[in-house]
Amino acid sequence: MQKIDKIVFGDNQFFGINHMSQEKAQQLTEKFHDINNIYKVYNLVYDNGIKAFFLNSNDRAIEICNHFKDNNKKFPDISFYVSIPYPYKYANMVAEKGIVSSMNDILFKNNTIGGAVGMIAKGSMSVISKDAIKLMQILIDLEMKMFSGLNVKVIFLQNIITDLILGYNIKEVFEEYYNYVKKKYNSIPGLITQNLPYTLNKMKEWGIKDMVICSSFNKIGYLMSPDINSYLDVIKSNNKNDYQLMAMSTLASGAIKPDEAYQFLENKNIQSIVFGASSKNHIEDTKQLIEKYI
């Protein structure tokens, strides 16, 4: 399996996401309302030698993807870690426009007639055969359109979807997701989850290997289910040749000091860290700490 990057730069800060402070979230929203401020941060990150970017498939990601496509000579060696789908995008669309108008936008906006017809045909087969797998493939293709032309190393399934399907114990969806991502997009399949022990053990049970699994991992158990000890046990026993592990929420949205947070991750059999930052000093300091301890 292709090795993932040790340091991956995340995007939550660009979209006003802070789980611990609504005030900080609002400040981020205002700061990055101008998309050029986002591009300035990416320049700082790249100049610091970080060449792996984590990007959720929300509406603003389209502009970001187009920016990197237009400036591919400036960023010739970056990799993207893509997270799909972005469920809030669809929820907001339906709330604003209704189901029919939303479906029109999803199928026809920025799509060729041939592409739309192909999706409709696949969707019709899905309804007739009650084949949820084909519906999943349609969703993947729709979400991945914006990333066409970029070097996508990993395609993650969002934790809301991962954990929901795991709750129903549906092995076939994960198998088909894995096969589709590998075959059509030549990327490493990935899962984001808020229950790493259960997810990892189910993938082992089902024999679905060569995946990247991303989950919150920090010393206070923030967004970690069921508990820290379960995480420590399953991570310690993991074979990184079968499953590469990526840690997110390592600072617990600012509740843990950076040096303390990354020292906790030392020798924990973690292959990658995803972090978000918005200032030059924060980017530089975080990179140094991760390289020191991981």
C-alpha cells in the first residue's frame, strides 16, 4: 500500500468550524470570507514543506480546487486527501430549495448532458433493482467531480456515513466502496470514524485491508468513543501494512497545548497527523512538534 504523508494540512478553520468555541468559529468565518485569505494560508503551508492537503467536499472546495488547477505549476507536487460526502451541503440545499430543485442542481449543474444521462440511467437501474451500491457510486462520482485533474491520494468516507453504515453492519457497502475508489479513481480508500476500535475491528473481521482510517485521537478523549484505553489497545495491535492510521482533533479544539498534545502521540503507531492552522507561527510550530514526536 502506498504510504500516506506524515503531516496533512486540514481545512476546518477555513469554514468556521471550531467545536469548542462559537466565538472562535465566528472569527474564522469572518477572516476567511475572502477566499484570497485561504490561498495565502495555503502558500504559507506549502512554503513550510507541507504538501498534503485535506479537503472536505463542500461548496467552497470547488473554488479551492480550481485555484490549484489554475496554479498547478506553482504546486506541482501536492496530494489531496478528500472527504466525501459533505452532508450539510445537501441538507442546506434541500432546506433552501426543496427536494426537486435540489435534485436538478445535483444532476445537471456543471454537468454535461451525457454525464447527467449516464447518472440518471445508473440511478434508474438502482431504483429498479433496489441496488444501493449503484446509488453510492453516483454519489461518489458527483462528489469527486470538483477534484478531477488533481492528485487525490486518499478518498475518505465521512464519519457520519461510515458510522451509520457500520451501525447497520453492512459489509457489502464497504467492500464496494473500497473496490470503486481503487478501480475508478486509483486512490487509497479511507474511512473517518468517531469509533476507531469498532471500525478497525470490523474491517479486520471482514477482511477489507489496505485502507486509511482517520479518527480523533488526543489525551483527553475528546470525540473518542468508547474511551482512550480502547484506542490505545487497538492502535498498538494494528499492522500498519494493512491499515494506516491518521489522527485528527489532536489538540481537542484548543483544549490541549500543542507540545503536550503531540508528545502524547509519540510512539503510538500513528502514521499521519492532520491539523488546521491559520497563522505562519502556528503552522511552523506545529510542523516542528509533529516532526519531533512522530
